[in-house]
Amino acid sequence: MKRALLVLEDGSYFYGSSFAAEGEVFGELVFNTAMTGYQEVLTDPSYTGQIVIMSYPEIGIYGINDSDMESNTVKVAGFVVYRNVEKPSNHRATKSLVDYLRENKIVAIEGIDTRMLIRKIRDKGVVNGAISTQDLDPISLAGKLKFMQKIDDIDLVKNVSVEVVEDSHHEYGWKVAVVDCGCKKGIIRELERLGASVVLLPYTIDFEDLKRLKVNGVLVSNGPGNPAVLDRTIVLIKQILAHRMPLAGICLGHQLLALAVGASTYKMKFGHRGTNHPVKDLETQKVMITTQNHGFAVDPESIGIDGIKNKDQDPGFVFEKTQSLKDLVGKSTEGFRVKITHLSLNDGTVEGLKLVDYPAFCVQFHPEASAGPHDAKDFFVDFMRLVLSR
């Protein structure tokens, strides 16, 4: 097997073996704690610009199939695993993970002590990194890494959003516009399962063009990068709210809705990425296990709610601060009354919001759960009820 090198911006480096395409890639290093779902991870547009480390030690066991893609191609910048399984064992598999990564020209490395690497990121925070099969000199590769632009300053959504309106032309009972910031196929699937006719919109669409589509509601999708750089989408959401159109948001859409009403977001220390994140619904007092993939969070202090911000993602924080909370209503700087509806039980970060005086709500987790548990799929039923009630 060909040798490969992984270098971090703090100067640490790891030698391993290349098991996919040859080349050199740069990206933000993040980790995912899911035991399954690597195919959905690879094709999730929210991972654009990132090198993903899988915490589960063996990846590729069940191969790749044609049904579980979340987009049309691989979106991760690079891939890091402890051990790649070359021969899949599953009746649904149409090819191996190795073949799939090579077809998509993805640089991947195995034989890395992923447990130690993930603990390093968890303790120190996310860092930029590089994988190379060509330059095996750590000092040389680290020198190149210094010139990598921080992805927090880049509009990554332009690489994954549709460029023109895409109408399914299904004549169902209700019509939904999905603002495509990197929408996963699972979101479209869940909406159509409930009888929605879905129209995909570019994230830069003008509100007047949206109005002409005569939709019953709008959903702002997940996507990659820093929400604060998406000025046009934030303006669009403000106009949707002004016209009191039913509105929902998922992941990046949740953050964008918060920014549109005058709240703020912040970069998390290492984010949430996996299929095993417990979230408490403060309205029902129920706990859901959710799928998550995000590196930014809504700041509760920006809507006037103090005492629950946990910027360091300290796992002991949540049990002291959030167990007895139910009604968390604050006001943004622009005068919107905002209710926190969901909190993470890992670190107390905001996982859901609802506007008190407008038909709008959003969640930070992925209710379509691809791959992952199905505890949160009622989100789509709630959205349908909101749309039909208007």
C-alpha cells in the first residue's frame, strides 16, 4: 500500500497508508462518532471543505449502495479511518468503499490512531489539516497548510446549492419551497412522504421570485460553513418573516433563521457530528436521540437568555444548568420574541427555536436522520401542520 501523510496546523503529523485516490488535499479536520452511515457522511453537502475522521475503527464493512446517497457525489475533502475494510459484506452493496472513493477522486488515509487524534481535537478544538500521498515531508506539507484560507471566511454554499429553480412538478396537496443551502436528499424524501410538492431554490434567490412560485411554506435546508457569510439568504429569510409565510429551518437553516431575527452564532470548539446526540424537547420534556452535523451554534445570550451558554462544550455543564428548564423565552436585538424549544443534553447548546409571534421554527439537529435514529421525524409533521393551518 502507498504511504500517506496527515499533518495538522499545530505541527503534529501522522503517517499511514493511502487506500483511495492519490493526491493532496486541505481542509478543516472534524470527527464523526457514528458507528454506521459512512456513505451518508461522505455525500452530505454539510461536510464540504472538511476532512472527516471516523471514530468507529472499521469503515467499509457493508460497502456502498445506490440508495443511501445524500447527494449526487462525495462532498468531503478527505477521509481518515483506523482500518478500511476492502471487501464489503452486505447484500445491498454494489461496490466497495475503496472503489467508490477512487471513482470520486477522494484522498483517504488509514492506519491512523484515530482515537488519539479525536481526543486531541476534542481537547484543543478543530484545526486545519492536510493529507498527501505526494509530499511525505511533514515540514513541507505543514508549510503548504499555512496558506490554506480558513473555511469560516468562505461561502461554501455556492458549491452545493442548485443554480436555478428545480420544480418536481408533483401535483400534491401542499407546495414547499426548499432554500437549498446543501439540502440532503433525506429532507426531500420526508417532505414528499407527507404529500408535499417540493421546489428547490438557489440560496441567493430574490424574494419576489420566490413569491411568484405560490408556495404554501418555506424550509431552509442544512449546508456547510459559517452562516454569518450568507448575507443574501439572511435578507431572504427576513422578507419571508415580514410576509408571515410559514417557515422552518434545519441545521444551517436554524442558524440562518436566528441571524435573521437579530440573534448571533458562534464557532463551537469541536461541534456535533454523529448519530447519537441526546436532545431534550423542553415543551414535551421528552428526550430524543438525534443525528447531527454542525460546527456553529446559536448564542442564547443574543436573545437575552443567560446562564446556559457552554462555549467549551463541557459535558458536566448540562446537568447543572438545564435539567429543570422549560420556558426559555427571550427577545432579540431586533425585537423578535424567541423561545428555545430544544437543548443538547451533551453540552447544553441550543438545538431548537420557535418565534412566538411568527409562524416559524427551526432545529439544529437532522430530523430526516440519514443515517441515524428516527426519534425526531415529527419535525416534518409539525411543519406540515403549520403550513396547512395557514
